[in-house]
Amino acid sequence: MSFSGKFELYPQKRLAGTMLYSFVLKNTSWFGSETVDCMISDEFGRQPFYFRGVKFKAGRSYRFDFDTENWTWCQHDYFAILGKNDKIVKKWQLNLKEYGPGECPDCHGTKKCKKCNGQGFIYPLGHPEQFKTCQACGGTGTCQRCEIPYRQYPSGGGPTGIGNGFK
């Protein structure tokens, strides 16, 4: 089994360019394809999302995110390739560096995007009427380096499966 995986910020198409995390899985073998079982889960393994018998062509990359699988990645969520009896063979976990107050190298604790200064838009010099959405923050105006998404569950335990926005 020859796979490589990575998490990256990606402007989501369904959310008007909002920057969310995406997991990209690449089959690094040169020839042939591989069929595997995969899983996306939160850190506690509550309500995992399974992909059974997925065929990965050689050299191809596949993206798992809100646009493709309706999954919003949060801190400590993970993607896993499963073996027999659903044992985890390989696992990638989203572990983002958490900065203390004033430590972020981009915003220095202001929580504002450094490219648009928290506006969400870029105004070209001499043509303010031709503004465009900031590509660094996806129009949110928040610093994407220190704005870490966390999964929130209702008090008393895990997701209920009704109206909580999770799979």
C-alpha cells in the first residue's frame, strides 16, 4: 500500500470561498490501482464516516472535504485507511499548532487577516470600486493561521445525529 496524505486550507465552493481544511490522499504507486476501505472520524471515533471498496488509480489524488464529502475538518479529526476487521492500517490526524495570546506570526494576536487587515476584501490602489474577496482568508477577515476549528458537541456527550450539522 503506497499512499501519502496531507491537510491543506482550501477555499470551499459551496461556502462562497470560506477557507476550510481539506485532506488530500494520493496513491503514490506508479502502476496499477488499489482498492481500500477508508474512514473519516473525529478524535473520539463518534459517528465515523466509512468509504468501502474505494478504487484509487495510480498517481491520482483525491480530496476529502466539505465540497466532496460534506465533512468539515476540525482539530484532531483523522483520516484512516482500514485493513481487515476495520483495523487502522495508516492514519493522518489534523493537528494544527495552537498559538498563545500574541504569538501568531501572522496577526500577532489580533485574529485579523494580515493581507486584508480583517476587511475580507482587497481594494486595488486607485480603483476602490473594483474590490475583490481576499484569497488569504476567503473573505472572512480572520487569521487563517491561528483560527483553529474545533468540534463542538452538545453538553452531555457526542453528537445526537439530529440537527447538529455532522454526519
